[in-house]
Amino acid sequence: MVVSFSSESRQVESCRLVNSFFNVAENEAIDQFLREGYIIFDLEDSSLLNAIRKNIYQSAVELLGDRTQLDEEDFFDKTHEIISIKDLNDFRVKSIARMNQDKSLRPSIYALGKKYIDWLVGNELAMQRNCNLSVQFPKDDSSLLPLHSDVWSGNSPYEVVFWLPFVNCYRTKSMFILPRHESEAVFRNFKQYSHLTSEDFYLKIQEKLVWLEVKYGQGVIFSHSLLHGNRINNEPDTRWTMNVRFKSLLSPYGTKELGESFLPITMRPATRIGYNYIKPEC
Ligand SMILES: [Fe+2]
């Protein structure tokens, strides 16, 4: 069923949406995001992605010294061979701190996903102040994210996560998400689930979860309001991903506020003038 954009909002949400103000590709991306709550896409500039990964590798070489016996091609998939699980979090936290000192990182990350971020979120944006790294070794249960919605911990439902892998991600070496229609069905009937343990909750909806298959060179944008998480990585290689949140600058904020967790990145001049409007005093 196709409806026009002006139809009653609940009806629009559940049906295919065609808006003649958007081009064909934009409408397709919007339609998929509204339906599934996520989209996987090819990044716009592979040389920029390679440069970001090289910087992270060089930082790791400096942190690890003699322990870095792997070249860049193997380092990310095989990190578990040279760092112990005990040292992993310290290494990850130091890598994040060093990575975020690079002022070109956030503009580069935005450039990689700009087309889809603008289509799905808007062109006046706030971006999280810091980018985050997740490193998950095979068989490691120390850094798991059980089934959750980020809104439950205070994030705004207007935010999206840009999820960027530095290795090929598949099966348990990736993350899972419960597509939008399924997540919303769970939320509508949440009394059925609210008494369950996290593991029983997962088992109850396991068959409806989608494990994202994302290659190096691709990215994901997903609504973190939907149910998602990860499990023990049972594949042979380490998972390396970066994540950072974007939201429309003027949409409602959660506990992560503008000026603290989020910074404006693409405020347009008309909005800037409006923000600074001075009411004449009589
Ligand atoms: Fe999350």
C-alpha cells in the first residue's frame, strides 16, 4: 500500500511512504529505515576509512610496543592473539582517548555516512562529542551488551547510531537488532516480557532477531530505540567497531544533552540567527 505524506501519521508509519520532495534513492532508504529501523550501506570514501583504520593501528603500535607483531591487514582480526582479555579494556580505553584527540576524526566519520545520515536524520545535526570503540575477542564474555534499548538508559529516541566496522562482521562477530515492527510489538506487549531475566528475554525473541552482516567498507545506521545487543563472539576473529550517535539538532534531547554529550556540527545560518535573536527591549 502506498500513501501520501499528508495522511494521518500512524497510517503513514505502517505503510510504504512516498514523498515527492525526496528523490527515488532517498525514498527507498527512508522506506527501509522506517520499516526495519536500520540500514546497511556502502561508505562514500574507502580511502578515508582506510586512513582512520591506519591511525588506529599506528596508535596501537605505540601502545603495545614490541607486542605488535601483526601488520595492519591482520591486526584487527587477530588482536586476540597479542592482547590478553585482562588487558583488553585498558587498551581499548587508551585507544579511544588517543583516537578522539584527532580533531579530524569526527568530520571524517560524518563524511563517510553523510548521504545516509542527512537522508535519515536531517542536515542540521548534533553529533556525539566522542566516538567509541568496541573490541570483542572470540569467546570473551566480559564486554557483552545484553538485549536492550538505549532509550531505557536515558538516550533520546530521536538519536541514531552510526556503526562502523573495521573488520568483516557476520553471525556472532556482529550485532543483532529486532526490526522495528517486531520491537514495537514487544513494547506494546511488554508486560509479557518485563518479568523475564535478560537471558530469557533474549531466548523468547531470538528467532526474530536479525544479525547484521556488514563488510569492511560498509556502515550501519540504526535507531537505538529498537531492541539490539550482542552475544559471545563465537567466530574465530576479533570484532572491531566504532560507534557514534547523531541526532537532528533541534529534536528533543534525553539525558545526553547538547553542549555536553552532543555538539552541533552543521547548524545553518538561519538557525544560528534564530538562536541568537534579540528581542528588542522597550
Ligand atoms: Fe545500545
